[in-house]
Amino acid sequence: MKQTIIAIGLLLCAGGLNAQTQPDNEWSIYLGIGSRTHNIATRGVRADIGGRRGVDYTRFFLPYFGMSTGVGLTLSDYAIMPKGFVAKSVIISTPPGLDYNFYLRTRYDDIRETALLQIPLMLRFQIPINANFLYIAVGGEYGIPVTASGTRTDYGYSDETGLKYENMPERGFMTLPGRYSIPVGDLDRKDIVSVAAEIGGKWHLVQTSFLYTGVYLNMDAHDPTSNMDVGFKIGFAFGH
């Protein structure tokens, strides 16, 4: 018990020595690169290289304890809509040689997220080491898909017969080559809530500016075993 009290006292003293270095309000910009592993529909688990960038704000209540939030953009391959998502359906004139009223529909397969807006809320604890810090952050992130892409197929559909007409390029019913962006307004959006953690070093530069380096881990709160984001992060922080 005596050793614990001494250790806590030393930590508080070290925090006091660093109080002049650590600002109460801190802003940071960062870049990250990592591997996102996701279970996409029935295709099993796969890993893709992803990246992130953003701006954070931290309010330090003590030199070694604070709370962070901000906004970031994550770029990766991630399924956010069911296979065969129909983005558009409009009535068209009945093509020559066919009967009944027709709809032209656009279907996207192999759908992937290309940009996810992330809003974190993290508790940050840091251990002073001379003018530097070892930091640990835990909390969560709220992710909002903002763009997606997929393989596009235009096909005809008759409500009266329930038939689809595909592979008829002369009618415009065909799978288009390449990948196509899905309009934001058409996204069947699935917001993602993640459990997040970081650990790393915070290196004092000059006055109240720091260099951050560390590793991060994000896990989908609803499916942590198949939706995971692990990577390396570097950033620059300054404050007052």
C-alpha cells in the first residue's frame, strides 16, 4: 500500500512538472494507414488497406487526463449496403418487341464504401516522461458513410410479369464495365458505431507543440470479430 501511495505521488509530481508543457486545450491533425478486416456478406473475411485523416480537439482537465473529440475521414473497402442494392427505378417506354409497362432500374453489386465520416469521443490518459508523454485513449467512434461505389447493371423490369430483362445491350439493359459511384442520396446508409483504442507516444517539440505517433484499433460494436480496423497513426498537435 505504501509503495502504491509513493507511485501515485511521483506521478502527480511528474504531472505538475509537465503542466507548463501540456496545454489545457489541444488541437491536432493526423494521418493514419492500416488494415481493415471485414466480413462482407457471404464472401468470408478479407483484409484491405485503408487510411484515415482528421482533426481532433482535446480538453485536458489535468496534465495527465482529458477528453477528445473531432472529425475524421476513413478511406477503405467496406460493405455498407446489401448485394444487389437498387439505386434507381424510373418508368420508361416499352421497348420495341416487348409488352407491358417497363421500369429502368439500376442495380449495384460488389458495393464498397470509399469514404466514412468518423466522429470520435475518447477518454485520454497520459503518463509524463520528462517533457514527453506516453498516452492511452479509449472510447468510441460514430461512422457515417458518405460515398460508395459498385458494379452497375441497368436492366428492365415489368411489374405485370415480374420478369427482369438483362444482357440486352441493344435495349440498354447491361452490366456496365468498371466501377461507378453511387449518389449520396441513394445510399441505403448503415451508420457504424465502433469501440476505439489508441496507444502511443507524444513527443514535445517547442513550447506547446507535440508530435504524436501511435497505433489504433477500432472494432464494430455490433460485430467486433469480423469488422476491425488496425493501423499506425502520426499527427501534429498544438494548443494553449
